[in-house]
Amino acid sequence: QVQLVESGGGLVQPGGSLRLSCVVSGSIFRLNVMGWYRQCPGKERELVATMITTGSTNYADSVKGRFTISRDSAKNTVYLQMNSLKPEDTAVYYCNARTSGGFYNYWGQGTQVTVSS
């Protein structure tokens, strides 16, 4: 059983920063893609950032230059550093781990990020 445990969400003012963490446990063989997704109010879930085993990353245009995905393989942990936060970043953020083809696909429980003054 694969489990993703998230932490770091909360309330922050516009322009502030948050760091989300996702610890992956269980059988993670061939789970080569780690990522963060979000669901903004009134919108469908969307990709925020992904990272594959080689270290290659991919970001949504809306967060490029502000968000950074990283990993600590020794801790089986993936991070999302979010800077210069905007009200439109308000969403439930989900950690994701999957195989390259997506046949095995696991999600965290989601954590609320609220950007408001």
C-alpha cells in the first residue's frame, strides 16, 4: 500500500511563501514521476509541477518562476516551494506519484492553501 503524506499548507498573505512536503511510503517501485496538482475554486484539477527520476521538471505556465519542485530521495520526500503567492493560487494542493505511463497512480489527501489579505 502506497501512502502519500502531505504537510505545509495553510493561510498566507499575497506575496508570501509556503513550502509543501510530501512523504511517500510503501512499495514505490517504478513510481518514477512525482508531482503536485491543485484544484482552484470553480476549476478542475490541474498540473502544477512534476519531476521525474532524472531530475527533469515541468511547470504550469501560471507558476513558472515562482514555484519550485524538488526531492530528497533519502527521505522519499518531494517538496513544493511556493513564492510570491497570489490570491489565484488559492486551492487544494495534491501530491501525486505515478509510473511513467500512469497505470499506477497515487494521490495524497490534499492540503488547503489559502492566499488572502
